[in-house]
Amino acid sequence: MTAHTLRGALMTVLEEPADDALDDEVDIDLSAVTFMDAAGVSTLVQASHRASELGRVLRIRQPSPAVRRVVHLCGLDGRLLAEHLE
């Protein structure tokens, strides 16, 4: 999956109206991701910003080692990784 495809999918989900309080939390599973570059990080940060604007929370659950490493190197652990947001 490309960053462009991920961005489109995340924005679609985020723009859907939440049915209840549980829908305010958008969890994404990136366990199968083997590579992430700046475009992927940018996509996650943009989606996180949009989620905040909508009163929602975007969290990464089950990050692959590649995702965990890039998120950590960018200092975004506390903003994106579910274990830091609960």
C-alpha cells in the first residue's frame, strides 16, 4: 500500500460520522508494513491532525518493527502508538 492509498483510506474513515463514543477512536493495524518512509510518516501525522480536529483519536496498534522504528526516530511514539495513548 502506498502513502497516497493509506491517506485516502484514513481520511474516508475519519470523515464518517461516529455512531458512539467508541467510534471516536480510530485504530489502525500496521503489523504487515515492512517499509515506511517520510511519506508514510507524513500521512500518519496528517491523519492524526485531522482526527484531532474532528474530536477523534488515531492510534497505531500492532506496529511492525519497521513502523515502530520510524515512529520512534521521529519522536512520535507518544502521539501515534496505542500503548502510549491508553
